[in-house]
Amino acid sequence: MQSSDNKTYSTKNKLSASAWLLILGIVFIALTLRSPLTSVGPIIDEIRKALHISNVAAGFITTIPLLAFAIVSPIVPKIARKITVEKSLLFATIILAIGIALRSSGSISMLFIGTALIGIGISFGNVLLPSLIKLKFPLKVGIMTAIYTVAMNSSASLAAGVSYPISTLRYGWQGTLGIWIIFAILAIIIWMPQTKNVQLEKPPTLAEQHEKKPMWRYPLAWIIMLAMGFQSMLFYTTAAWIPEMFKAQGLSAGQAGAMFSILQIAQIPMTFITPIIASKLKDQRPIVVFFGILYIIGFGGLLIGLTDYSALWMICIGLAGGASFSTCMMFFSLRAKDAFESADLSGFAQSLGYLCAAIGPVLYGYIHDKYDSFDTANFMYIIVVIISVTASFIAAKNRYVTG
């Protein structure tokens, strides 16, 4: 952890030029955290056919980043404390850019190596942005969380919507996967000034450290992990399979991609509104009830097969997903006493959480293959929603993880 001369930007005064540059850097890093992932779903069949790989291997394109999140997230706070958050984010974004370039080279081995590097790079942003916001903008956590989650989901929506159309152009699926390096390069350029003249933030005293147990020994940390993990399972399973499900129902690849894009677009207003509301509430359980109802309506609609209302189901799932994701991001700040605790909680919850999430696309595919039915596989969504909403409801009560 670190601070530039221990300076924060949460004041009643106008934000300085350096504060705006920091915000811009956060936005551009956020733009890189989902677009390399959501660009895959609509063109997964094209990738599979071009490289002559199996459906199982194709499924790993979605699963590998989640495994990377699970493996890397616990060590991210440790690295940040040694080299500063700013430098950690810069190096991670460079790794992400290299991963995007390798993944789009056209080689099977580079496809998987590049995907792993993308997962490693994204892991740093996932873990460190919430703690950076708590450190730099302690009085503006809600609005800053809103800004970066909107950026993240806007790029995810864009990638999902234009992925298939881009793949029909000259450079095919490779161009679709490679174009998102533009965001990464811009993020590197904009973020570089943040790595100058930074100082390591003074850690808690030894006495304070001894008072705290490892994060895994706090029950609330496990609850937040379940909330984070199962809402992520919903996101990545829908990202991997919703386009294919709609194609099986008779939609073209372009129309299927558009449906997933509707889901992504619907997330955007909720990713902005939810953190602001959550930061003003001592108890976030009303928000959990709200997105729980929307989840049931959306996935319930898919389950009963009313395909004429598919756009409505996508909107409901998108609104719920945006609110659910933002609420989980806020837990990392609201349930932590300081930026160090926030980073530890974020690393722990995202590590095991994404390990849970990684099971989702594979399990959904297994159920589909076993019963040769998307309708049967869609039952999984309802079970995951129940677990996610229940954990979120418990985590939403006002208290700190460490007591």
C-alpha cells in the first residue's frame, strides 16, 4: 500500500488536476478489466472451428481467467505493499496488454497463455481498485466506486455488442480479441504519472497486526466471499453460454450477441446508482432484496422459455447483475476499517470467490451436455441466485469484518 505524500482527495474543495488525472487513470484501468473477457462469448464458436479445438477446450478460454483470479488475488496485497499500489497496477496493465497480444496471435498455445496473462493482469485491478479508492477518496467511496464500475461494465457491454460484427471483418476472431489492447495501451500511458514520487503507506503497527487474525478466520469474510463468488458465477456463466443458448433457440450469432449486449447495457445504470445509494445506507439489505427479485424474474423467464420476452429477461438480469456486482464491490470498502483491511478482504473474497465462479461455465456446460437441454441447465441459475442473494443479505448488515 502507498500514498503520494499520504495525500487523499476526499475534501470539500474542488478536485485538483492531479486528482482528476488519478480518476482518469482509474477509469482507463477499469476499461481493461472486462472487455477482454466479454468479447469471447459471442465468437467462441468461430474460435473453436478456426483452431479445431473441442467444446471443453473452448470453455477453458472463459475458465482460465477465473482460475488466475483465484490463484493471484491473495498475493496481490502483499505485492502492493512492497512496490506500491500504483506500480503494481502499472505492471499488471502491461502484463494484460501482452496477454491480449499473445491471445490474438492465432496459435492455440498462445491463446491459452495469453488468456492466463490477461487473468493475472485483471486480478490486480479487481483487488486493488477498491482499496485504492478507500485510501485516496475515503469520503467519496460511493461515487468513485460508481465511476469505475460504470467504466468496467460499459467496456464489457461494448465488447459483447461489437465482438461478432468485428469478427466478420478482415482480421476475423483474432482482430476481435486483439482490438481491446487499445484500452490497455491508453491505460498504461495515462497511469504512468501515478508511479512517480509515491511512498509506501505506513502499515499498521505490530500491535495492531497481532490483534488481527488472518482474513479466513472471520466468518463475515466467508459470507462476502460467497456473495462475490456466486454473483461472479452468474456473470461468467451467462457470458459463456447466453449467446449459445439464444443461437440454439434460433437467433443468429449477431442477434445472440445483441441480446447479451442488452444484458450488459442494463447493468450500467445500476453500477452507477447502487454504490452511491449503498454508501449512504448503514444497512444495504433493501438493495439486496431489490436485485434478488430482479434476478428471479429474469432467470425465471429464461427457465419457463418465454423467448418472445427475451429482451425483458436480459434487462432484468442486467439490472440485478449491476446492482449485485456494485454491492459486492462496496462490501470491500464498507466492511473494512482501513485500506489495508480492504485489500486483504478483497484479495481473500475474490480468490475463493472466483474459484467458485470458475465452476459455473463448466458445470452449466456439463448439465447441458448430460441432458442435451438448455432448459435443464437454466435451473442452475436459480440455485446460484438463491445462494448469492442469501449471502449478500447477510453481508449487507452494518458491521466490520474484523469486529
